[in-house]
Amino acid sequence: MRTTIIWAAHPDDEVLYTGAYVAMCVTRGDRVVLAAVTDGEGSGAKPSSWTVDDLKRVRTAEQRAAWEYLVRTAAVDIRRLGQPDGSVSSSVVQVYASALEKIYAPDVEHYICGHAASAHPDHRAIVAGVRAAAVRVLRFTRAPDETAGGTTYTPTGANLTAVQLAVGAYRAFGQTSVPGEFQALRTIGYVSRAFAQVT
């Protein structure tokens, strides 16, 4: 059985960057694992009445619900790395990537939500860490507003429903924190774009 590991720097990345691809993997029969690198506690969109713990609780609950919709079961495989939002350590990511590669060997693919040229330091740290682990299959994705190139995955039927439900799981906070990215995802028809190599 192929295992597809999705590396998400923050809650909502897995839907915004790879929702259609994850849904397709499930249809194909893959085991799909979410490597949730941070709990998203560093978001500048935090309501003033919320504590950081409130924000973490809401964001991880949204992410779990979204992942359940994408993989279509409550028996989800989410690996929480607990890295600080805004200060992800590439060396910690490297250790986790090496460990996950061994746990799910021999047929493993790693997809990073983002790429090396991303403006966000957490995305760059994850790319550096997974690359340093020298995993065998490594691909990258772009955000919905980055429309050029790559292999596209367009969800239809049950896959489209799964992605739409996953997007809906982010109503409590995610959609208000990055409204432009959620709107871009809807505009392009919930498509995911993957790249074999991004510098």
C-alpha cells in the first residue's frame, strides 16, 4: 500500500494546498498521513478575546474535522510535531521525516504544502528538513493563488464533496484568517497543483 504523507506547516494548509490531491489519494486506496507541523498559534488574526490556547484548540479542531472529511473516516492518522508557529526547526522536521519514512516503508511519498521559494519561514524550514532527510519521493505544492504550472488535480463527485466539506470545517477561524486563499481555492474549482521539483 502506498503511503502519502502531507506536510502542513499550519492548520488549513492541507486543504488549501492539497485537498483535491488527498481526496484522490483516498479514492486510489492510499494510506494518507497528515504531518501537522504547528498548531497555528502564531496567527495574527487571533481575536483579542481569545488566548493562545483558545486559538490552538480551535485551529487543531478545525484541522482534525477537515482531515476527517478528506480521508472520509474518523480513524485519521495525524502526526502532530508541536513545532512553534513562526519558528519551525528544519532539524526537527528532518528527524520526523526520517522516522515517518521508516515507519511507512517501502512505498512512501511526501508532499509539502508549499515550496522552497515560499515567503513563509515555516514552509521553507519544512522543505529544508524533508530534503535533508533524503526521502525517496518528494513533491511540492502551491497555494490556490499561484496558478501557473504543475500537475493539476480537479476534484469531482465524491472527491469534490469531500473537499468542500473540508473547507467548511474552517468556518470558525481559518476562513477569516486567510479569506483570500479560501476564495482563490473556490474560484479555481478546488484544484490542487503539485510539482516534482521547485527551487
